[in-house]
Amino acid sequence: MAAEYELFEPPNDAISTVTFHPSKPEVLMVSSWDKNQQTAKYYHSAAVLDCCFGEGMQAYSGGLDKAVRMHDFSTGRDVVLGNHDDAVRTMAFSTANNFLVTGSWDKTIGTWDHRAGGAEHGSNLGIYHQPEKIFSLDVCDQKLVVAMAGRHVFIYDLRNMKETLQRRESSLKYQTRFVKCMRNGQGYASSSIEGRVAVEFFDPSPQSQAKKYAFKCHRQNEDGVEMIYPVNALAFHPIHGTFASGGSDGGVTMWDGYNKKRLRQYPRYPTSVSSLSWSCDGKTLAVASSYTFDQGEKDHAPDQIFLRSISDQEARPKTVAGMSK
């Protein structure tokens, strides 16, 4: 197998998300601003901002049309679970609870169960108001991490969404772009528009909080001037717990979060890296090379999706120091 190859017929407009199936390493789903979600294609009436897999071949998606949709690729069934009052910006499926969590620019989090409403409609389990617009969220086991405008980061227990487990201010000084939970459930990483990544831990004890840190990345020296780029994507390796970051500089870097080390920096892609995803076996990293309009309208490379083979050695932490995977 080649080290990297490009997928044929990518979307025709900005790629918002690439995500592998949680148990099928050969299945990749893509959402984009051309109103498509691709595994086999199905359409929204406006740009699709995020997508994720649920059970089996069930796929969820949402975007500027405000609708939360479920499509079953095995049966062809398409269900509108409900709507937010503004764009659906981000979503994640909770396997522990078998429901979908969505975050919207309408300053709410929604939880949804497609099984409860019959063939034509899903069921909204709850809408939970937040102080600011939702930019990113992720789940691990029973925890939900929500990153918002105003540098708010709220942590919930999915079994009791009426109360906030922890309310934090982001360790990053500028707007949060993305948040992703660690595979071991101990914490999360977040990224900002100002070329930084923070690694934080759920345990509120002083000992655990002393381990959190942030670092600079995705910066380029151009003609003697340091150019700082947003970090758009984070993806934790499913086996080793190391993570990849992708930025608007077109860079993808592998990090050893346990030991605070950079493992590898890959050759730059033609334009911004908008999304990353690991296959469930940890052997392939999907990379969306798609301009993210941080510098406004300008000529840019076409939207592309690359699949890079990653060896086990590339993804391993340098040493395992005081933290289980």
C-alpha cells in the first residue's frame, strides 16, 4: 500500500468533516459546504458543517439548514430528528447512552434519539441553553466537553444534563476552534485560532490540574515574519493515545501528549487542513485539505482528501510515562 493516496471525486466545496466509521476501517464519511454528505451521497438544503456515525451504518449530520438528520446507509431511511434555531455546528454520538449530542450557534446543546419517534420523526430528548455559541464538542464515556465563544469550556455528565459538572475558562487566550477527548477518558485537547493546543484533565484535584499545559504550533516563518495559523483539527490515535493536529498552514503534526514531544511533522498539504480522522485500526489517517477562508476569498488549491498510511512506530509515544493509554 502506498504511503498516501488521494480520494477520487471529493466534494466540490469546502470540506467540513472527514470521519471514519468506528468499527469499519474501510468506511469514511465526508461532509461539505456543497450540501453533500458522502459515503454514498445524500443531500442537505444548505452547507453541512459536521457529521458522525452512530450505530451500524447510521449517519448523523447537521449544518446551515438547522436540521438534525439521520440517514441509514444500510436501508436508505432518512429521518429529520428535529431542528435548532440556528446552524448545527458540531455533533458527537454517545455510544454509552445510544443518543446523539448536537451543538448549535443558537447557544444550545441538543440530545436526540432516532428510535423514539417512529419511522418519520426522531425524538428530541432535551435542549440545554448555554451562555454562548457552540463551536465544538466531544464525548467520552459519560462526559461531554463543550467549547463555546467567550472561551467557555463546560463539562457535563451525559446522565444529568441539567447540571454542569465543571465550568472552565479555556487555557488558550484566543477563540477555541476544536476540542477532542482523550481515548483513555482522562481529559481532552483543545485548539485555538492562534496556533496553540492545550491539553487538560477532567480530575479537578490540584495534582491533576498541575499536569495541564499548552504549546505553540502551526506557525511558519515567511520572509522573516512569524505567520500564526488556526489549528482546525485534532485526532487521537485509537490505540496509542498520541494525537495529530492539522492547521491552516497546511501542516499535519503527530504529538506525544504523555511526554510533551513532537513525534513527526508531515510535508505540508496544498491548503488548510480542515479535518482529520483515524481509522479504527489506527493504520490510516484521513486528511481533508480544504481552504478554511481564514484569509477571506482568494485563489486556493482545490478541495482534496488524502489517506495516509501510518506505521505503528510513527504513532507510538516515545515512552509511556506515568499515564495509561
